[in-house]
Amino acid sequence: MEENITYAPHPDDPEGKTLMTQQAIVTVQGVPLTSYMEQLMTTSIAGNASNGRLALESVILRVQSEAKDIKDTLNKLDSDLKTSLDDIIKEAPRQTKL
């Protein structure tokens, strides 16, 4: 068996999508029922490929979710920091007059 997987930017959406191409060449020689064995292996490979794609999509969704959570946290910290700085700036003139 020879398997080849390639990843490339999607031609219609290179910034947002990746095109995955998977190819498997199965050759069975020297055993009875050669075509049956080739079909059995091909079916098994197709099922595994489908499971692999689902797993990869799951990982991508999780990374996207975690990235969004980090972005939201950073935005809140940025907002809190700006509010704190504004409060310090408002308070500064009062303290210099004391």
C-alpha cells in the first residue's frame, strides 16, 4: 500500500480553507482472492480516512474556540486596563493639589 496526503490552500478561499487530498494505492499480489483483499483494504482505508478527517475537524474547532476565549479575555483585560488608567488620570490632579 502506498498512501499520499497533501495539504494546500483552497483555490476559492486560500485564507480561510485548506484543501486536503488523500490518495491510497493498494496492490495485493501472491494471495488468493486478490481483488477481494484489495477491496477490503480500500474500504478499511476509506473508513479510517473519514475518522481522521472528523478528528482533525474536531481539533480545529477546539483550537478556534480556545482562541476566541483568549481573544475575549484579552479584550476584557484591555477594557479593564483602560478604565483603570482613566480612573488614575482623573484622580491624579486631585492628589497633586493636596
